[in-house]
Amino acid sequence: MARGAKAPNFHAMLLAGGSGTRFWPESRKRKPKQFLALAGKRPLLVESWRRVRKLAPPSRIWVVAPAALADSIRELLPQLRPDRLVIEPSPRDTAPAIALACASLAAVDPEAVVGIFPTDHVVRDVDAFKAAVERAAGAAAAGDLCCLGIKPDRPATGFGYLKCKGSVRAKGPIEVDRFVEKPDLAKAKRFLKTGTYLWNAGMFVWRATRFLDELDRTAPEIRTAVERMLAGKAKAWDKATKLSVDYAVMERARGVKVVPLDAGWDDVGSWQAAAALLEEAGLLDRSPVLVGSEGTAVFGAEKLVAVVGLPDVSIVETPDALLVVRNDQSERVRDVVKELEKRGRRDLL
Amino acid sequence: MARGAKAPNFHAMLLAGGSGTRFWPESRKRKPKQFLALAGKRPLLVESWRRVRKLAPPSRIWVVAPAALADSIRELLPQLRPDRLVIEPSPRDTAPAIALACASLAAVDPEAVVGIFPTDHVVRDVDAFKAAVERAAGAAAAGDLCCLGIKPDRPATGFGYLKCKGSVRAKGPIEVDRFVEKPDLAKAKRFLKTGTYLWNAGMFVWRATRFLDELDRTAPEIRTAVERMLAGKAKAWDKATKLSVDYAVMERARGVKVVPLDAGWDDVGSWQAAAALLEEAGLLDRSPVLVGSEGTAVFGAEKLVAVVGLPDVSIVETPDALLVVRNDQSERVRDVVKELEKRGRRDLL
């Protein structure tokens, strides 16, 4: 553990890009999920910053994000050093973003070990998180490409899985057999039973240079685009293939390791999930009058809301839009967003 | 017909009291249903005024309402003569209100024939309405207590019925056998089949003095309270028994007649009914984005509303409240109002 998270060359990298429509109308193109306070008083991004502050000082915390979000990020994270904000000229998925971040980092600290973390998730147990990252950082310092894998507590079909060579009860690092796409329910149930699968939560720990070397092998055009961009050729970015880091690197890399994480992780995948987290934090709006509407939750409303005969519904009010959605059909909010695009309502997107 | 609605002594009396919670949050204690534009551009009360203007000049149109609503009524009906607004000191149901109105009218015109009309209903075919009232006015001038009865087009369970001595296909007046309480569905179906039942819509035509004479017989304490009040004893009003005119007079009166009315009448009993009427008028809000939400309607929202997976729901937004209600459970809106009373939220009632 000498070269773990406490070592001077451990850096944290927050992935603050990413968009999506699941939290419309609260989330917008310029205010995606990580900017929302979906689980507590603070936006998920700010909670993420506070979490990695347990692992590194501000001088070693980096944020990667597309240009459109830069101002909002600076505002939310006043402690972020200007030279630690890595700007993607445009969003091109996680492989180019992480490549750019790692290349920027390696230029500053060639020995850097970096933990890469999404900012739109929740981790309740920060101590357990810190211990797992430190464990992974040890392996990373020794040269491993390391993931954090979430111990599943249900047969979830919404996540990719990591098949491990060995029980996920081990503290790890465990060798990863392979990356598995989102399964159907039957498969997910089997995965849970075997005790050798973890959820892929998109959290990675590695030496920056080790990752870039692997990228050279698996997706060299991304590496080239990034290096040319850092050499001043801004347009080179557009040549970086839009790929996830899983697809571009991790699924093809050899000797990937994983450290199991059992730290109250939650991906906050829906308004319903946000309601549960806010309730846990004592922050769920209790003012609505619910008649025959158990499990219904209201977000953002300043006026009194009354609901009659509609259980398990999410109601989300913003100054310019109101969404009423049955929780089990929240996927279809994307159809609302499509319709607004069709109507040219960019003001609402 | 010489003494029909066109006769100089035909007066129209609009009942503008009445409250209820079915249209909360749009309706409030001081802004009940008849003040809402539930079927067109104008409030139902204003539509009612325009309808009876086909029957009488402003000098012979009266409005009865409780004191709390007087200012709003004057504002909505600028043509209403100040001396034609009959104020109930407090709401005491329709028998005292109509008694007070008829006594006030008889004091001005002892020969007056008066048509009494609720103001929270819709009548689409004003010509048919006018013809039926004129027909009833003829019978009333000759001394009959006359009702207008709606030709049923479905086995409604929400209305009282008039059992007629003869087919409702006649133009009338037909003699009324008896008044029937709201039936269950099986009974309502039988009523519809017989062809001798009409809906009691609370519309009456009679000589003012004829009604007062009948009241003397069936509910003399109301007559006494009204006369004492008109003689200057305001407190006498509190002695007028709270009774509906059906119960206090019509069900006990002899020789009641009815003229069938087939004029696109609708009692606008729910938000769902209002949606249908507004759609008919081309006034239903078409801006909401409805995904898997057929039959759902939105009222009063200035912001964009999106609904996902919730068919047959009414959404009603006002500056201080939002209601989301499943149409088949709209009766339970009263539970919302009760809860707000319990919470002391008089600002929302």
C-alpha cells in the first residue's frame, strides 16, 4: 500500500461530462444529471468532489468535461484549480475523454496513478470507498489496469457486469475474466448466484502512462488524436473515435484487475431512485397531499401539489416545465425530449 | 303562448350561489364552479347570462347569490342592474335562496313569471332552450309549477329523475308523477328504457306568487324567514331551514308539470367533462406532450406539461396549487380539500 491513494502521485479524475434525458425537465443539455442534487443537499458533482478530497488534495483532483459545461463546473467547484480542468472540445464518449485526461496528467506527472470516477453516482460509505481505491491504487502502481466493481445486491439488468476469476468476497484485486454486456433478468439472476460477478460502475485506477500504452494497442487513432490536440491541433479531436472506454480499451486489455466495492453505491438511475435517496436523507418533499397515491413523489414544486389515485408516479416541476411520469415507464421520458426537439423547443432541452 | 317568455312579465333568475370541491384547485370558496370557463372562453355564469338575455332584457334578469360572491358577480356581469342582485346573507341551500328571490321579484312585479336557472351548467342549443322555456312560461302563466327536464341520453346515476305521466317525447308540459332520487345503475337503465323519465336539472318556471303560495303550504318557516328578512330583520335569514327546493317544495307540490329539454345540456360534472366540452369548442390545451397518456388533459398550465404512461388523468395548475387526478377517482378530490382544511391552508380553499 506504500504507493496507494495516500502516495503523493495519486490523482483523482472526475468525469463531469455525460448527458441523458432521464432527469428531464430538471436536467438540461447544459445542466446534466451530475449537476442535480438528486440524493442530498448538494449536486452529485459536488458530492463527488468531496468524496475524492478524502483521497487527494485539490492540486491532484482533475475534472474532465466538455466545453459547454466548463463555466458551471468552475462555479460549483471553486476549489478546482484552473489547470486541472481538462476541456473536451466536444463530447466524444469516455475513451477520448479519459485518454485526453490521462495524457494531460502524464505530461504533468509521468508517474501518476489516477483514479477515474463518474460524478453522477452515489457512494454512501466513503471510508469503504477510500479503502477500495487505495487497494486498487496499490495494484495500479504495480502496473495493473484496475477497476472498481460493485458487489451486486440484486439481479440488475441495467448495468454491465465484470466476470471475475474467483469469488467477489475477496478483497481483491481479483483478475477479471471478461466484461459482460447488460444481461436479461434470467442471466442477471445466474450472475448473482455464482458469486463471481460484479457491476461495472465505470470506475478505474491505473497509471496514466499504462493506460495510454494500452490505448496505443487497442485504439491507436484515439491516442494520436489526443496527442495532436495537446500539441495545439484543436481540430484533431474530431478524429477521436466516439467509443466508451470499456469498448475501446477494457474489453480488449489483458490482465485487468478488479477491487470489489461494497460502499452503498447507487447509480441514481431514475426519479424513483432519487426519491428513495432523498427520503433516506430526510430531504424528500413531504408537503404534497397524496390521496390513494402511495409511492408517488414530487420534486421541485414550490406550490402545493395534490395527487389523487396515482401511486408510483414522479412529478417534477421546474419554472418552465412540468413532468408527470409513471415510474415504471420512466424510460419513455426520452420520447418527450424527442418531441420537444421536433417542436424546436430548444429552450426546454 | 301569449304569456310566454316573450311576455313583458317574464323574468329570468340566475342561481349564482353553490360551491363544491370538484374543480379544486381552480375553484375556491370565493370562486366556485360557475365562475370558471369550463366549457368555453367565458365563465359558465357569463354564458348563463348571455343565454337568458335571449329570454329577457337586463331589467328582468335577476341574480341570487351569497354576499361573499357579490363583488365578483358585479364584475363579471356589468349589465346586471344593482337592484336585480338578490343577496343571501349566507348560503342556505336553494329553497331559501329561491324563496328570497321570488319574494323580491313579486314585490316589484306581482304578476311576474320567472324562469329559475342554475349557472354552472352548459346548454349548447340556445334556440331549443328558449323554445322550451317559452313553452313552460305559458303553463306557468296559467298557474302551473313547471320544471324543465333533460332528455336522458345515458343511464346517468349522478342526477335525480322526474317520473312523467306520459312519454318524454311529447313537447309538454307533461304532468310529473314524482321526483326520484339519484338511482343506481340498474335503476337508471330501467328509467332510460321506459321513456318516461327525465333528468331533474334544477330549472323551474312559475309565477313568483304561485311558488310562494306553495311554499306557505310545504315549508312555511322559510316563507316567514324570507318575509321578515325583506321587512328589515336581517337575522331572520338564519331561521330559514337549509333545504333544497326539490325537497322543500317540488316533491310535495301537486300538479307539477315538466317541459322536456333536448338542448345539449351538460352539467360539467368533472374535469373530464370540461375537457370534452373545451375540446368541442376547440379550446382544449393542445400543447402538452402526452406519451402513452391518451385521454389525459391539462388545464391552466402556463409551462410545458409532459405526461408519460398516465392515460385518463386531469392535471390542473393554478399559481399556488397543482392537482394531478385520475379521472375515475375525481370524487376523492374532496379528500384533498379536507386535508388542506386540516392543515389550516385556508389560502388554498
